[in-house]
Amino acid sequence: MSGMVEDGVLSQDEIHVLLHTEDPLIVAVWATWCEPCLPGLFRLSRERSASFSAIPILALAVQDSGDQELYTQARQMLSREFYMARLQPAEEQELFRRLDAGPLVVPTYLLFHRRDGTNSGFEIFRGEQGLENMLNNLKRTEP
């Protein structure tokens, strides 16, 4: 996955393309100041590897306090498993306004189902979630 983007971080245009593909997608919304967020991302990575799931995961850093070092460490450790992106406050507000996914708390997980290229067809999981729970919800919605 990390070979798609030179430094492991997606641009705003690449995020837009990823959110509008027809394939299922998990967006893990996190922040460097959020104590359970980073351990949750690592758990999600382990669960994904153990389940051999091919569903792509976008780790989206929001509401950031500017802890560049922690973000860089997370990106270095997770970019082989996840797409990584960091939003500025204005970009964050615009994205979640378009998705109608507020109010935003972290961690939050957005599970996008197979869809027709629109932003419809997603579920919001607020707080800690296991990959198995999200994949079970995805299976229940498949035709």
C-alpha cells in the first residue's frame, strides 16, 4: 500500500479519490493528543494482519495539537499497513461537513460499504472498535 504514495501520506486529491472508489474502506479518525487513538491504530493493524483482510484503511489525523514528532513516528510505523493523511482544521471541517458525519469525536471509525462512487453507504463507529466488529457489519450489508 505504501508504494502508492512516495512518503506514505495522501494529498487532499488522493483522499478524495480514495473516498469515492467503489471498494469498501475503513477511515480511522485519530489525533496525536488522543490517548487511546494510537494504541487503537496499532491494534487495528495487528487485527488486520491476523485476519488477512485486504480492506484498505485510511488513518486520518484530525484536531491535531501539532505534535509533529508523534505523527511522524506513527506514520513511519503504520504507513506500510495504512494510508496516512493529516488534515488541517479547515480541511477537516469541510470533509466532515460533506460527509455529514459530525459531531466528531476521536477515535471514530467510518466504514464505507461498496458504493456507487458517492459518499452514501457508510457507518460511523465512535470510540474504540475492533476490526472484526466492523467487518461483520460490512458482511451484513453485502448483497
